[in-house]
Amino acid sequence: MEEPIVITGAGIVSAIGVGMKETLASLKAGKTGIGEMKYLTSRHRDLPVGEVPLSNAEMMKMLGVEDDIRLTRTALMGRLALREALEIAQMTEEQIRQAPFISATTVGGMDRRELYFAQEQDCDLVHAEISTHHCGSCTEMIAQPFGEFASMATVSTACSSATNAMITGANMLRCGMADIVVVGGSECLTLFHLNGFNTLMILDHEPCRPFDKDRAGLNLGEGAAYLVMETAASASKRGVKPMCQLSGYGNACDAFHQTASSPEGEGAWLAMQEALRMAGLQPGEIQYVNAHGTGTPNNDESESHALRRIFGEDLPPVSSTKSFTGHTTSASGSIEAVICMLALEHQFMPPQINWHTPMDDGIVPVTDSTPKQEIRHILSNAFGFGGNDSSLVISKYED
């Protein structure tokens, strides 16, 4: 029998709060973080977004750092989330040196680069900004204050990125390449990000309505979340209590289209099927599904079909937390994994807010947060462009 993979630390930053405590309070209160733009300057101010409720200066103050041209918003949010995760996991400097760090992002440092488009003639300034642009640079900047990790890697597979960072870390644990890993993702809002999704015509001009018949698109969000994962033996040796267990995961790539999901949800079905198989669970043993649920006509229809292929007519309660946080794209997988951990610990289901009218032949999401039975296993989905689809099974841990 394989050694269980447990989660011993987690940290989160999103539009609904900074830290686990604020996030839990917002979820239980049904309080969305989606609203008007405050920190991103765009001509498309009519588009609602899920911004982290802190300026860069406020985050720098919380982190105790001085203003630095290289510190991107992605890095600042990442540092806040990573700090919380390492503190909860009681990681020492020596343990950090033994742990690989795997971080996900797609936007990287575009936010800083965009500030200086008008100053392209200043070669020194441009060079400094270009150095922060790529995704790997953000991983390094997030990790830098916490010591020297055993290794660092960056995952960028669009909206499944952070989930795939978790899967990569879990595979390292299973293969004996490490006893403990730190995984997750961070993503900030940028003009490139917003304009790109707007060009695809999949942004809603109102707060998003996942799985609603009248849904009209997604709202972009930003945030970060990191998790400390280790073998159960490692956690026992370190004397830390597991928060939960990553009991299964799956990834598939149906390559149906560059940006659209297949009508039958083939990749999603394959990923969920593999996650359940690895966890050794039957579909009926899942008590809650955290859906990818973006609010776009294509995704919600495709995911509905995939869920019905897995569960038939005996669907467990399903909801999408993107109506709280917005779609945090590359960071969404780890942000929603932490939300699932909170749901397990506190025995509630994040309700589907903004939902009113059932889809034709779609799923009906849960609007009541009170579970009808004990929540022991949660299935969490993250589906990316190109059909890169990933699913996790997060379970209560029992010795």
C-alpha cells in the first residue's frame, strides 16, 4: 500500500479575503469579492473583477519589504499565501531546504511590464521590467524571502496550472524524489489578461452566474494559494497534524480546441475518472464537487455532461466558487483546493451564489451550505485551454 499524501499547511489570498480565516468567513456568509475595478486601470471598467482587496503598497507593508521595481503583484500575493502555508505547516529552514517548490502562473510579471509601455526608450528601465516578466521569475521572487528550496519549477498550463503543480508535487512524493513539497500558484489581473479574455467574448458584464440558464461568461479574478504536501510518515516524523489527504488525482488532454471544451466533456470525464480510480472510490462516495464552473455557456454545458457521465442521475451537491472569487485562472486550482479543505474541516458546502434559473439539461448547483451527510471526500475540478483538464480528490485523513 502506498504511503498516503497529506496536506499539513495551506495559505490563501483572493478577492474574498487574505488568509484562511477571512476566506472561511466570506464563504459562510455568501459574500462575493467580485465588483468594480480598483487597482487595475482599464478602459473596460464596466467589467466586474475579483481583485484582492489590497494595494501593492499595502501588501509590501504586510510583508515588511520596501518598494522594489521587480516585485510584481503576482509575487506579492504569492508571498502572502506562501508565508501562511509555511507557518501552519511549521516548516523550519532546514525542512525548506529539503522541499521542492512548484509554483504555477501564466500572467507572471505582466502587471509591472505594462506600467512602462510608454517608456520603451529607457533601456535600463525596460531591461529591469523584462527581467520580471517571465513566469519563472515570479516563482523565484515568491520563494526568495523564505530560504533556499531544494529546487524550483514553474507550471503553466492555463487554468489547470496550479492543480497540475499539485499533481507534479504528488508524483515526486510517490516516486520518492522528496518527502515534502510546497505547491500552488499565483496570478494577478493584467490588461493583457483582461483584454485577451474580452477578445474571446467570454466575459460577463454582470457578476458571473455559473450553471445558470442566463449565464453570459466569466469574471476574471486574482489571488494565490500554496499547500505543503508530504508523506504521512514525514508528517509523523515532524510531529505535525495532517489537515487532510490528497487521495487521488487525474489529468487528461483531449486537445479538442484551443480555447473551448468538447461538447461531451471528454477530457473532464477522463480526469475525474482517473482521480476516483486512484483514490479507490466509487462516484457515490463523493459528498461534494467543487466544479470548474466558469459561467461561460461552453464550459458549464460541457462540465455538466461530464459530471453526468461520472455520476449518472445520482449527482452529489455541486457548486462553483468562482462566483465568490472570480476566475483566478492559473491559481484557481490551488485556491479552490484550499476552499475544499475548509469545507472538509468545517463541514459545509460553498453555496452557489447568483444562481436563479436551471440550465436546459444541465446540473442544478447547491445553494444551501448545510450538508445532508458528513463530507469525507471532495472532487475538485480545474480545466484549462487546449483541453488540459485536471481533477483532485481531497479527503479527510484518518490514521
